[in-house]
Amino acid sequence: MKYFLWLKEEQKGPFSLEEIGALFDAESITISTLCIPENSTGEWSSISNYREIIAYLGRQTIAEPTPAGAISPAVLPAQSKIESHQVQKVLFKESSVDESEVAGLLSFIGVLELIASPIAGFVVGSENAALGLMIFISGVTGGLILLGFAKAINFLYESAQRMRRIEVLLLKASDKIEPPKT
């Protein structure tokens, strides 16, 4: 069976179990990464809720018959210190926020406009002072407005990343992992 994964704010895949294992080993995903089976119409859930993936990864759950004959999850010894360290490492790696490319482009254009408008104003102003002054003022104003928009877009982009990190941490905290049976 193949699964779609929610990576970098979008649906990717479908991925086979081998590909999911490789992504997990490369620390590109964790057991809290959201996924959904390829032919499913249900809701997205963390990888830790899919027994087939967890069994393949050899990390947490296996199926074991109960006295009533039903199958229930039995938990192997909880996450090892190594796996717990890997999860923490990925979470801390995600703690740095990326800057928006759109905000970077707007900042570049704003700075370019701030530099070019005095030059254009001076060149045009040598023949027509009023027009040169108007070009200078509108260029500086436009450049400052673009820089302000870039700052706002970057702030919103960073906030969205932080909200996603909080969502991942809440999903991780809500995983109901039973203590190991002895």
C-alpha cells in the first residue's frame, strides 16, 4: 500500500513503505508526520496511527491476539532514547524559520526603487524641477511601502511556520501510546 505525506505544507506522494522508511531514516519525517493511504477518503492522521508503517519501521506497534480473539495493538518497549533524540533533533531543526521568497523579492525591488528614484529624480529634475521632485518623492514613498509589505508578508510566513510546528507538537503530544506490558 502507498501513502500520501503532508510535507512542507503540501501533499506529496504517494510513497511506498520503503520510501517512507528512507525519509524517516533521513530525518525528513517523524512519526508525527501526517499521512493518508493512497485510496482513502478519510482524514489525515500521524504516521504513528498506521500499524503497517510502524511495523515496517520496526519502531512501536505490532498486532497481538487478545483472549477474546480480537486484535489489539500491543506496544513494544516505548521509543528508544535514540529515536527520541532523533525526534527532538528534527523538532529543533524545524525551530528555525525560513524567510519568504516573495518578501525577499519585494525587499529587493523596494531597495532598488529607493536607490533609483533619487537618480531618476535628479536626471529629470535638471530639465523640469517639479517633475523631478515628484519622481523622487513617489519613488521613495513606493520603495518604503514595498519594504513595509515585505516585512508584513515575512511576518505572516514565519507565523504560519510556527503554527505548523505547534500543530506537529500537539499531534505528537496527543498520540496515545500505551505503556509496555510486562
